[in-house]
Amino acid sequence: MDRDQVEELRSLQDTLYFIGGKWRIPIMNSICNGNRRFREIERSIPGITTRMLSRELKDMEANKLLKRNVYADTPVLVEYEPTEHCRSFGNIISEMINWGRSHRNVVVEREDC
Amino acid sequence: MDRDQVEELRSLQDTLYFIGGKWRIPIMNSICNGNRRFREIERSIPGITTRMLSRELKDMEANKLLKRNVYADTPVLVEYEPTEHCRSFGNIISEMINWGRSHRNVVVEREDC
DNA sequence: TCTTTTGGTATACTTAAGTATAGTAGTTAC
DNA sequence: GTAACTACTATACTTAAGTATACCAAAAGA
């Protein structure tokens, strides 16, 4: 194992740690797709609970992945805005979508046989 | 949420499900980097236990991500070989390495301030 | 007035993922 | 003969992640 591979593995594991669970990437994707409000994001990700969404959003704000803007009109309006840091995940997310798409095709092919 | 976003989310979640835990991507990376034998892969990923490696390799074989070749010389030699399916993850892995690298730089910058 | 919507929090629980540690059977090196 | 390596499996346990459910206050709509 040469030096490069050690550094690559470290970068890889950092990213994986950052992605963490099941929901962060879908949330990033949703926000980058233009969803801004809590219920809007929630509806865009079937199956997520308010608890998980709430926790993730808080954590993501702390990690500078998004900005939480509160507009104190009545009723109060809360919007989550992606940062550049969040958008920098775009390539990973696109690649994941591509992979998932072609993987599904492979599975479908197998099922046809 | 239009049709496209539903399909994208599905692809994304499929991929995330496939990646699963903490170890699969590092294992794929290791094997694609040329590591072939059990102990070789194990040593290339500090912290992994034989149990996790064993489980993952088995699961990955079942999912056609790799081929397990047994050479019945004495002593028996076992080699894990990546399939095209595994290599197709290359883009995701590269993007993750890139992200991890630049994220670390960002963190280092912050620490310097 | 009653229901629904918004933007969440609190509590309790389950399950999946991962860790720690030991052991197996065969082989080779000293 | 004993220590170390290969390629694992087995058992027991911990912890983190996720689920289920209920609830809150304020506002708007029917």
C-alpha cells in the first residue's frame, strides 16, 4: 500500500462518514432541486419522518451544508438554502443517480431472463 | 415534485442502499486498486475486522460485484476479482475521493483562522 | 368551530451495523 | 516443536441509526 492509496482511502472514508446515514444525500438532492421549506422537503422524500428530517437539517446547518433563513412574517416562514459546500456534492449525487439507473436496468434484464 | 425527480430519487436511494455500510466502498476501492487476497485487502483497510470483511466479500460476490477464485494448490489460494459491475462504481469513488480531499482542505483552512 | 397546514420537539422502542475476541484447519519457516 | 501466516467462522455484545407515535403553538380555510 503506497502513500497515495493511504491518502485516497482517508479521503474516501471522510466522505463516507460525512454522508452518514440513509437520508442526508436525498435531503441534499431535494434542496438542490429547489425544495426549500420543511414540509416541502418532507413531501419530496417519501418515508422520511419529521424527526429524521429535523435532525438532519440541524446537523447539516451545523456543518455549513445549508443556511436556515427565518422570515418573521405571520405566519413565520422558514427556508433552507443550500450552500456552495452542499452544491459541491452535486457530482457525487449525479454519479449515484446514474449508477442506480443502470443498475436497475441490469436487474430488470436479469428478471426478464 | 415532477416525474423526473421521483425517478432520480429512486435511483439515488437504490445506490445508497447498495453502498450500505461503512466498508463496502473501501473494499471495492481496494480491490479495484489491485488488492486480491483476503489478508491483502484486510491490511489495506486499517480498522476493518475479519468478520466485516468476510461478510462483505460474501455479499458482494452474491451481488456480482466480484468473483471469488479458488486455486486449489497447496496451500490453497483465494483471489477476489472485481467485475465490470464493481468497476462501474469507479466514478462515484473518484468523486468521493475528490470531495473528501477538498473538504479536508476547507476544514484545515478553518482551523488555521 | 373544526380541520388542516406549518415547523417542528419529545419519548419510547426496534433493528441493523459494527466491534471484540476467540477459535479452526492447514501450511510454512525457524 | 512452536510460532506465524492464510482464509476464514462463531459467539456475544454494544452502539448508532432509524421508526412509530404523539404532541405543541400559531395561523388559515371551510
